[in-house]
Amino acid sequence: MLNRYPAWKNALIFLVVLWGLLYSVPNLYPDDEAIQISSEVSPLTEFDIERATTALEAAQLNFFGAAINDESLLVRLDSVEDQLRAKTALENAFGPDYIVALNLAPTTPSWMQSIGAGKMNLGLDLQGGVHFLMEVDMDAAIQRRMEDNLSNVRSILREERIRSRGLTLVDSTHLEIRFATSDDRSAARSALITNFPELQLQNSESGDFFVLDMRMTEDVILQIQRDTLQANRTTLINRVDALGVSEPTVQQQGANRIVVELPGVQDPAQAIRILQRIATLEFHLEAELSASSLTYETFDYQGQSINVNNDVILQGDRISNVRSSLDQNGLPQVQISLDAQGGNQINRVTRDNVGRLMDILLIETKSRTNTTVDDEGNEVDEVEFYEEKRLISHARINSALGRQFVITGLTSREANDLSLLISSGSLAAPMTIVEQSVIGPSMGQENLDQGIRGVQVAAALVILFMLFYYRVFGLAANIALVMNILLIFAVMSSIIPATLTLPGIVGIVLTVGMAVDANVLIFTRIREEIAEGSSPQRAIDAGYDRAFTTILDANLTTFLVAMVLFTIGSGPVKGFAITLMIGIITSMFTAIVGTRALINMIYGGRKVESLSIGTIPPRTEALVTED
């Protein structure tokens, strides 16, 4: 029978519509302004809740919903002004060992959250936040790699008992070794060439010395720069995610810069602390004070003073994976995995130093804000970065280590913290912030209100036109249009957790027009079929079937263009492309399947004399001419 869907297809369409409605509704629930408190020292307890409530009551601030969730304390407030005042009061109450950050707390009912129905993530331009342009110090990355090479060259020459007359780091890509004889130089070359495949070795003479030059090639330098940029980007993503910033944007820009956007963060000083809080490991041998020309540093370890040799066995950038676990006795440990070169380095050093003590230093870059007064008497906050070194392991080398080994002797919290810090906080090179800007929540709310108003106006105009021009068929198209918008919100809130930006709203507005474009083609085709003498039922069937290919081709080409924009674009371009792609897919469903189901409910399965589809064009007769 024409224009009748089977029961299973109608049920499936109903379930899709119900799903779209259910998963788009959470976007109607506004977020509460909140303060999130987390600790770098110890887990939060009920005592911390009391401390927070006491501080807020002393500041005469109204708050509600103070509770510990996922190892952080969340306090909800009534307004942005209260939120900013509460942040200051809580920072004073908790001190520098706690992170007090501005946040937004969802108000979606718990039963919706339990099935994964949540709000769309809003971008920086809609929610407010901070924008940073960070520059990676590539010279420092290359210098650090050559210093690592220098330390390992010294160790290899010492192990092979080859005497040199001096090792000099000429520049960040050039290492020079002097020898008294050419035989020593040849022996050193044979020992070094297999351990440093990324360096070019060349012989030269300087006065009475035989020199071995070790230089980085241009290809190696470019590879180090690419690896450094990618490693820093990954580090920033992990660090921001670990501290609870939702949907950050961390993108490469050019050869040495990274763009970081943190929606929902209105405090740039806090954001800087998040980005710059980094850590790495260094492996050293314990200093033998009897050795000549030895430099060392003294650290406290479990109440003992330990002298640590300044020569670095291994840098933390050679760590490929780290995780905390329990050993066979149920005691905490940290499992370390090294890359190939790091494994060779640690194996060579530990093989030749069995019985000696090896020390592992945790080096963490921290920041503190110093308040000074400028010449005009205004207080100025300046962020100062400093390194804090801590000896976390002092153990005897019982056998040569391989690419994988464990660090023991830690508490459970120390093991977890070490794993988190190293896996998410090791920067391959220093970074500086060359540009920063702050977008306040009020500006974001204004953009969001204007964007929503634009969608409403566009939808209203399209709805009025379709009702006036296509009557009952226009009503079906309008219902499908509303469902299309709901499905876009539902998809972006659940299946594809994309971030809605202002250009993304433009994509939705464009989708509103494209959604009814398919129906215009279908309805025009139905009119033409009726004008050519087809019955109403056959005209409906032919209109949908014959317009489908044209609709598919048009939407497919637009979808491919959106994919290209998403692939090569960044920031606002991606936001526009993702909503456009989602809108094309949902509009194909609502405009073709959805309106067909509605038209079938109205006209299908019964005898119909005419269709309420607007003005039918007059039937055209072919003109026959004789020669």
C-alpha cells in the first residue's frame, strides 16, 4: 500500500524522536556558579568542608551544596559576583597548598546524568575563560638533549678507560672532544658511534690535540623540534584534564607555538599555575666524595643527608610510560618504561655500577604570585616560576636495569602522585606565555543570547514561510525542523561531546535553512506530479522517491566540504564545521524520513482527492510542430 510505513519503522522513528527530546532537555537547566577546591598535599575531608563554610560565612556569602566529589570540594553560589568574592575568601582560608578554581556545577537531575544526558560543552566565546598563546623554547630543548649527550659521552669514555683532554659543548648542536693521540680518538669514535646514531662524528685537529666533533644534523634538529612540540601539547592536555577544566582547546600553531583556551576559567593567574605546574624525573648516582673534581648536591631523604652526583644518568623525557600499582606483597610501586635509547643508557650505567646507590630526583616547576607596587602606586601581581627538587628514591643497584623497572619504598599517595605528575606533567622544553586574553562570562552570555536569538528568528521566519506556502505539508516540515534542532543538541550533548562555539551557532542557523531545502525539493516535485495528472498518493510517493537522489548529492557535497574544514581548520572553523556536519546528517533523517512519516499519518492508506500543499502549477501540454 502506498505511503504506509510498517509498524517497526514507525516505532523506530518514535524512539529516535524520544531520544532526541530526552538528551536535549538537559540544555535547559542552567549551571550554578561554583568554587572547586583540590589539594596538592592530602585528600580533602569533612574538616575541609567546615573550614570552607566558616570562611564563606565570615565573608557573609550565601552558598549551598558544599560537598566532596571526586577528591575535590565543590561549593555552589548564587551569582558570579559571589563566586569571585568566595574565591578570594577561600584562597585566604586554605593557603597556597590548595587549588581554588572558578567552576560551573550542573543542575541536571541525577537520573538524567546517570543515563549520560548532560549539557553541551560551551566554548570560550560563549562561556568565558582564558586564551593563551604559548611559545616553546626549542633552543632549550636542543641544548638539553646535547647536555644529556655530553653526560653520556663522559660516562662511556670513563667505562672504556679512554682518556680525553677535555669535553666542550661548543653550542646547542655541537660537542667537541679533545684527545692527546689519534689512537685515543679512534677508540673513542668506535665506542661512541653506535650509542649516538643521531650525531655526525667528524675528525679534526686543533693545535696539538686530535679533536672528535659530534654534531646534530638538520634532520635530527627538526625531528627534536617536532617531538618537543607534540610532547608539550600532550602534556598540556593531560595536565588540564587532570585538574578538571572541561573541554580545553590545545592546538599547535606554527613550528613552535601552542594555543591554549580554557573555557570557564576567569582567573588568568590560576590558569597559568595550571599550565606551568610541571614535573620530571632525573636519575643520578650517589656521589663518591673520594672522587676528584666531583660536583654534587645534598638532599634530605628520610632524615638522612644524601650527596647526589650532579651528572645525570637519564632525563625524564626518556620515560615512555609510567603507572602506579601494587607489588606481590601489596605494597605500592611505580612502574617505569623507557624508550629504546633510555633503556640502553640505564642498562649501560647500572651494569657497570652494580652495588652502588642510585638516586631519583623529582623536579617540579612551581609558581608563586608576588605582589609589588608600581611607580603609580598600583598593586601588580607577578608570577614567578621556580624549581623544587626532591629525592624520592635512594636504592642500591643489585643488577643491570632494562627498559622497564619499578620504584619502591613509596606510600600509596606518593606513588599515585608521582605517576600523575610524570605521566601528565613532563614538559620536553620550557614554555613562555607570549599572549594572553580574558573573556568574561558576561560577554560569553551575551554572545550565547544573541546566537540563540538568531536561531529563533531564523526558525520563525522559515516556519512562517513553510506554513504559508505549503500548508499541511509545510506544517510537517516545521515539525521536522524543530526535531532537527533537538537532534543536533542531543547528538552534541551525548554521542559526540563537541563544544558549541559562536561559529557553531552559525552552523546551526545554516542547517535550519538547509533542513527545509530538502522538503522544498520534495514538495515541488509532488506539485509537478499532480500537475502532470498523477493521483495524490502516487504524487507523494514519486515526490519523495525522485527527489531523494538530488537531495543526497547536494547534502553529500556540503558534508565533504565541512569535513575538509574540520580537518584543516582550527578553533572557530572547527566549531562551524562540526555543527554543520551533524546538522546535515540529522536534517537528512528529519526532512526525508520524519516528514514522510508525518505525511503518511495524515494522507496514507486512504483515498484522497486533493492535497493541502499550496498552489499547484497548471498542467503543461507539449507543443507539436510539423516541418
